[in-house]
Amino acid sequence: MTTKERIDWLRAELHRHNYNYYVLSAPEISDKEFDDLMRELQDLEKEHPEYYDENSPTMRVGSDISKDFTQVAHKYPMLSLGNTYSESEVTDFYERVKKSLNEDFEICCELKYDGTSISLTYENGKLVRAVTRGDGEKGDDVTDNVKTIRTIPLVLHGDYPRVFEIRGEILMPWESFEALNREREAREEPLFANPRNAASGTLKSQSSSVVAARKLDAYLYYLLGEELPCDGHYENLQKAASWGFKISEHMRKVHTLQEVFDYINYWDTERKNLPVATDGIVLKVNSQRQQRNLGYTAKSPRWAIAYKFQAERALTRLNKVTYQVGRTGAITPVANLEPVQLSGTIVKRASLHNADIIEGLDLHIGDMVYVEKGGEIIPKITGVDTDARGMLLGEKVKFITRCPECGTPLVRFEGEAAHYCPNESTCPPQIKGRIEHFISRRAMNIDSLGPETVDTLYRLDLIKDVADLYQLQEKDIISVDRFGKKSAENIIKGIKSSLTVPYERVLFALGIRFVGETVAKKLAKAFDSIDKLQHASLEDLMEVDEIGEKIAQSVIRYFANPSNVELVERLKQVGLQFSRSEEEQSGYTDKLAGQTIVISGVFAHHSRDEYKEMIEKNGGKNSGSISAKTSFILAGENMGPAKLEKARKLGIQILTENEFLELLS
């Protein structure tokens, strides 16, 4: 078997196993066997870039290269559906269809998945484009990100049309959503309100590797094209399932209005047991011929309607309000409630977010309050039953003015809703929170430590800040109850291993407000040592790509605090990496400084990702779309005709692969 034959075989096998696992839920091989095949394919593709395939299974893992989104016009406009919240309006819809058609018709009943809409175009059995809904006329090309979603096939099987479009919903399953919010809460980042927002935000991420890590899902529900196999919408989707698409097994074709209501009533309760969020039912006339006869209004089709479920809410008593302090000092008010069942779980607490929310609700202790789950997962108070107030009503809830942990007067920064405790140096939750952030997997990755251990070591005065971790000895840890010699060895070993963590992650680990992983990478690249970053001016910082005044001011405030400067000095003394290594900096030039470059086509000498890295290493900026700001296009074989035409119209220079390599040599 030649190398090319082996690569083709591996791709076909991995596509098949991926479909078996993610769509059919019937795997034939173990996870390890799958990973071994994937690793072999990745190695072969790296060694032989001449066999590049944009629909290879290796595209599922995504890339860290930032990518701008190109606007693409929809061939068929993506119209919204008319919404209804009452059974009488469903009846009106049914009767209008019946009167307009004046013949027998079927209704296809589907669950309305609560995600973000996507349009997928396939040509000759391969995914060529994925576009968001946008404004309905045009949307963003998010093909690279969508390729990481394992339930979306890259290559089809069976008897499919040569060209067609299929639409559906990109979703974040409850399990992935809850895990993501737990991570964001631990890092004191704003929580996503619901899986829909999380899916939408993820799909528009500039890094496809982030999309891959968040385990999005997809359900497809509408087929369009000139050569569809059937007149029936339901029948077309069953065909699509045989080509490799994930189609909901809960679709039903019905013939009477009563059957429509039976479907609605069943799923109003049963939807709570689904692994993904739903917010209603979609009703469609099944026949495409009849759909064409019914036509469209200016905004929506006359042959479909969405019935939205009522948000589930409960009434319960507000017993008290407590306040939590995060690692950045942010104060979060929490409503402590009389336990009540809501959407399948017992709710005892709900976030009140900030002082403005409390004031707007006019809350009093003892109030009967309405509680809903935002996106059916995050409890929130949406109102007060003022009629239930009696003689025993408690005092009005007023936001605290001092930190509940250390007593320091709170501050509120201009333009922000939250109050903060400014006592970074001695406020216990802030200190422990910063240590927990510092040791987290994406920061220093000291996985032998955890929140409970940090709390124990802090209470025993063994650590008071992150620098104290590097002074710990085995005997200190063994002296603590429940820690044996092996545990102590692992903790010390983990701490020592963190000395090799690269500068950009150390910078993230410091916990500077608004400096997340991506921002830390950009700052570490722009300022190759902590000393240069410490002395950077506001103007210097804002010159860095994607660094605005808010982040720049936060960095300046951090280094203006003598305690932070002292902490950094102590961490330097123990050997943490506070500059980019020679290896990281080697090969960097300014040959492409100030230039914006678009890559298009297939290349012989290097992969597209390798060329993107070369551009960045030589001071250039990658862009996914051609505009007047484009300096030149690096063009390989099979450059898209649309890009070529646009480049000619704008008079943009086009460099071949060899010309580009010569430019850098």
C-alpha cells in the first residue's frame, strides 16, 4: 500500500467510525484504537502536505490560528418563522392552511431546538461551506469552526444530490454547557446565560480549537436544492439521515389538528429529559408542492409556524440575601430561597447579579418571588408577588457597602455594574481564589493541588500568596492531617514542574483582570518579557492587536500596585518563566510588518497553517477575507474564482508559493 493509499484508507475509516460513534451511537472500535488511527493520519499528513484535503478527519481538532469571518450571501434567504404561544393561534394556522390548499395535507411536527442556525452546502458529497443565519440575506462563513463538530459529516455516503443545502441548529448539550460555565465561574468570567448563547459565542470563536474543545452538537432539519429526492419534507430528511446527517428521531408526520396538539402536549413535559435545550415545536406543511402554493409573507413562510413553550417558573419565599467574594474582588449577591422544584431540580439559591437588579425588583426579606431558569439552567428571580406582602414583611434588601469577608469599603468602577472589594492583599476569598486560578490546568497546571488543599494550607498559614507555594517543603505538607508522604511528594513535584511553564501561561496565571488566555498570548508576543510589559505605556498596550483601553488600563493598574510588583519579583527569584525563550523568539523578523495577507488555495511545500505561522513570525497579520486593507494574497493551486475576481477588482497583488518563500528568504 502506497503512502497516498494509506492516507485515503485512514480518512475513509475515521469518517466511518466517527459516524458510527456520534450519529448512530454504535461504535465498532475503542477510543484508543480511534485515537491511534487519528494520530497515524496526522503524522502522515504532516510528512506529506502534498496530499492535503480540507475535509480530512484531522480537521475535527481545529486550529489555534485566528481567522476573520467572510460575509457570504445565502442562495435561499433564511427567513424567521412566525411565533405563537397559544393553542388557539395554532388552530388558526391549521385552518388557514386548510382553507388555502383546499385539499388533504400532512403536517410535519418537529422539536424547535434552541441553538444557533446554520446553513451547510455540499457539493459532490463534501462539505464546502457553512454559513450562519446573519441577517437572513447573508451570514458569516464559519466553515473551519463547523468542521470540528463531529455530528456534522465532512464526507457523505449513499445516493445524494450533486449540490444541495441543508439547514439546522448548532447546539451545546446541557452537559457541555454546565462544564463550560463551571470553568468560567472558576476563572471569574461572565457565565453564559443559556446553551444558545454559549453555542453562538463558541461558533464565532476566532480559534477553531476552542470550538473543538467545547463539544458542540448539531441537528439538521431542512433540505434545499434543485434535485431533491422527494416532494415530502419528512421523506427528504429521512434520506438525509441515510447520507450521514444527524436528523432528530422525534419528528412526526400527522394528519389532524388533534394529533398536532397531542405532539405539543407530550413534548411540553418530555423535553426536560432531552440532552439539549428546546424551546418549542415547529409545524411545517410536509409537501414542497403545497409549500410553494402557500408561499411567503415578507418575513416568514405561510406554510410553517413555531409554537413556543411557556417558560417554567415557580413562586417561593426569599429568606435572606448573602454575598460572595470572587478572586477579582467582585461581589455577587445571592438570594437564599425556600426550596422549590423547577425544571426537574430543587432550587434553593438564585443569583441577583448586582445592586441595580436588587433595586429594580424592590426586594424585601420574606417576599414571595418568581423564579425562572434562564435557558432552563441558571435560576434567576424575575419578579415579586407584591399582593402576597403582609404585616410581617421584612426589611428592604439593600446592597452592602463593605466586604462581607474583610470589612473593606466596596468600590464601583465607572461603567461597571458590579461592586468590588479593593483589598487584594488580605481579603481571604480573593487570595485563595487567585491561588486556585494560578494552579489551574490552563495556567500553571499544578494538578496535584486542588481548592480543598489550598484552603487547608491557607488556614494553617503555610501559604498566603502564590509565591509561597514555591517555599513549601514535604515536611510542611506531611505535618497536615490526611496528607501522607506520597501526596506531599506529588504536590512538591507538581510545583517544581510548573517552573517550565511558558511565559504566556505564567502571565495568564497572574490573574490580571481581563487578561484571559488569548490576551495573555498577545501580550507575551508583543512584550517578550514581564519587565517590558510592566513599563509599557497605555499607548504601547493599545497598539497590540485586540487590546482596548479597558484591558490596557487593567494591566497598568496591576503593575501600579507595589504588592503585585513585589509578588512578580518573588516569582522571578524562584525561577518562573517571565520572558519568551530563545527558541520561541527564533526566526522572528519584521519583513512583513504592517502587512495583512490572505491565504487561498492548496500548496505543495507547506500546509496553510504553516504558512500562517510564517506570516506571524515575520510580523504580518493573517486575514480570511479580501478587502482594501489586504497587502497581498498568497495563492496556491485552485484559488477560489470569487477571491481571484475580487483581488483583481481591488488591484491586490497575488504571490505564488515560490515567490512568497523567496520574499522571506
